[in-house]
Amino acid sequence: MRLQFMLSEIWIGLRRNLSIAVSVMLVTTVSLYLLGLGLLAQREVDTLKGYWYDRIQVSIFMCGDDSAEANCAGKPVSEEQKTALKDQLDQMKPLVKNVYYESEQQAYDRFQEQFRNSPLASNIRVGDIPQSYRVQLSDPTKYEVVVSAFEGAPGVGRVQDQQKTLDKLFKVMNGITIASLGLAFIMIICAILLMATTIRQAAFTRRRETGIMKLVGASNLTIRLPFVMEIVLATAVGVSAAVGLLWATMRFLVVPYVAQVLPDVALVGVMDVWLIAPYLGGLMLSIAIVTSWVTLWRYLRV
């Protein structure tokens, strides 16, 4: 009888405050969706860091016929200088894991492949990109050792490490993640305020029923539990909708489109949604329970 009574009270409360309950669902959905996108973006940044940092190369560009670098002095690199550079790289093992030589023609072909859809491709000629040694390190964090060893060396025009470029990219991605998480935090605050307002309105609307229940000896838990469950149910529906949207985003946007455009990039997927879903649901349901109970303790005197 007590369970049946509580279920009827929950149904009556949801029916009376249907519009506000739907508002709680929608705000919960939007806030958790944004929070989930932020968490997935952060997981993607971490995945890309692990993927790309293991593939970081230091490029030692050698002097060409038209090199403008001061160290070249208008002279191309000689065969003796190339041999000396290669020997020095061999002596730096095991820090230097692999060394790849790229000629001017190979550099031109690679550029044409990478930028085949860009107008830049038609403006590059063979020789514009100098020949180079591409150095893969066993410990990418020690790239400065190679950079300092070869900057200004005879026959070297410039030394470029990919980590600086990647760090800029990851800095932008981290900024987007922080912005998404910040917006999600604001939406969660809105959800908390909306939950508190819903509880206050429900308690005021049903103040007569609450007084009667107290007179007949109902406990505080029995009186307060229907109010809490109304918010919890509305929040649970919002959580389910948010997880469903995240799943749809990964399944129908990231997997079929982004993965095809970027086949060589490690991407988060549907499995990552299921990994973060319990945390999203636990967070929002905990907020709903705590907010409801604190609001009832303050505004529902029984």
C-alpha cells in the first residue's frame, strides 16, 4: 500500500508540473550532452597525443641552391657534409631511432599529395622544399637534443621539430574542450536552479496534502520521497536522452564521415560513450538527489 501510494503521488506530481518536468529533462539533456562532448574531446586530445607524439620527427633541412638561410651562405650542401650529418645521427643512437632521407623530388611529391586540393600545390616547384633527414626519436620529449646538435651545422639550413606544431594544435583543441566544459557547467547550474524551483513549486502546490499526511503520522521520508523521485525520474530521462545523442553523434557522424576523411587519425568512438555514460548519469542523478533533498529540507517544513 505504501509503495502504491508513493507511485500515485509521483504520478500526480509529474502530471501537475508536466511542463517544468519536461524543462528539467531538456536542461539535463543539453547540459550532459555538452559535458559529454567536452569529455570526449579531452579523450580525443589524449588519444592524439599518444598517437602523434610517438611519431614525432625532427626534420633537418639541408641547404639548397636557392636557400635563403644565413647558415647556407648561398651554397648547397655538399656530399661530404651530408655524410657527416648522417654519421653524427648514427652516433646519437639509441635516442635516434630511425633516420629517413628525403630528396627534393620526394619532398615535392609528398607535398603534392598532401595538398592536392589546395591552390598551394600549383605554386610549388621541385627544389622549393629542400632535401632533408627526417629523424624519429625513441624518446620524443628529448627532441631539443637533436635540434641543438644540428642547428647551425655545416650544410644545414634549418631544423624543424613537429612537436611545436602539434603543441599549438593541441592547445587549440584544449581551448575548445575547456569552452565546452565551461558551457556545460553553466547549463548544470541552470539545471540545479530549475530543480530547486520545481521542488518549491510542487511543495507549495501540495502543502495541504503534506499537512494531512503529517497529521496521520506519515514519516518525513514518506512525505519527501515522492518529491525527490519526481526530479530523479525527470533527470533520468534527460540522462538517457543525452547518452543517446552522444551515441548518435559518434555512430552517425564521427564513424562514417570523420573517420573516412581522416583514416590515419586515431578517433574516439561509440565505446568511449559507454565508458563515460556511467559517470555522466551518476553525476547528474547525484545532483538531482542532493538538490531535491536540500530544497525540501529548507522549504518543506514537516
